Amino acid sequence: MKKNLLPWHLLTLVVVLAPSLYLAYLWPQLPAQVPTHFAADGQANGYTARANMWLLTLGVPLAMALFFGILPRLDPKRRLDGNSVNFQKLRLAVVLMLSGLPCYSLYVAVHPASSGGRGLTVLVGLFFAYLGNYLTTVQPNYFVGIRTPWTLENPVVWGRTHRVGGIVFCISGLVIAGLGLIVPPAHIQLIIITLIMLTAAFCYAYSYAVFQQEERLRNMA
């Protein structure tokens, strides 16, 4: 039975439009240049003209939402189910992340004293936690997930890797979000990069170990 995805489509549409509404609301207060890039200490070091912010607040989230709409059709074996609630949750999470970033820039532009990078770090951490929750249930496909030679080769390896890897992703995201609230911004960037690299390395190594285990079991059968 085909699930009713209308609520998810409407929620995604709201998330796509929200940054532009926020931009319109703040427009009279915005400076000519809006901070859109931040250094390791959280201080702005890159700016975008106010008139060009529409591209970031509307163009980028909308393009990503549309891309996710056609992504399942690009899967040659049609294993990525675009009509599943889990896929809609993933699309919402990615669009929410891309909508949250320009909103953070707009907020910092009108509240310069709040610039410190903590909000941005928490946003990234929560995104990874949400992504990890999705990975525990994602089915084998060519585009989304922990795609190593061994997960793509064996559905059992895929399932086991994603169940464990999703939990590790979720924990790493929560740790990043928590540390973002207490660790000085000057040090948080190195911590984020280190945690992401360790998480990726663990998932890669774990998928290989599971594949070897499955091969031994198959040879013994």
C-alpha cells in the first residue's frame, strides 16, 4: 500500500520556504554584507551581499529538495524507495540542514555579539545524529548510506554495517552537539573533523570485518 507522503512533502516545503521568510523579515535590519563563512574560532571571515542571500535561503534548499525528488529514478536497480517515509525523513533532514545554515548567517548578521560558532556546531552535530538514525534502516542502494565495496557486494554486510554504523553516527553527532556547547570555538573544528574521520574509518573497517566473517561462514556451509 502506498503511504500518504503529503504531510512530509508539505513539511519539506515549509522548511524550504522558511529561510526566505526569515530573510524578508530581517531585510530592513540586515547590513549590506552578510556573514556566510566562519573561521575555526567562530568569527565571520567571508561575506555575501545582502541582495544575493536569496540564492542561499531559497535556491540551495529548493535545488536539494528537487534533487532528492529525482534521485530514486537514477538508481539503475530502483532499490532506493522514494515513496518510503524513511527516504522522506532523509530529504527533510538534508533540506533542514541547508536551510538552517543561511538562517544562522542571518541571525549573526543582526546579532553580531552572538557570533561564536556554537550554534553552527550544534546544528552540524544534530544533523549527524539524525543521519545516524536514518542509516540504521536504509536499504541497499547506490546513492545513500555507508557505501563500501563490501556493503555493496553483500546485503547482509550492508544491513549489519548500517545498524552499527548508524548508532555510531548518532553518538558522534550528539557528542559534537554537546561539545559545541562547552568547548571553546577555537578548538571545536579539530574535534569535529577528528570525530567524523574516526566514525568513517570505523564504518569502513567494520564493513570489511563483517564481510570477512560472512565469507568464512559461507565457506564453512
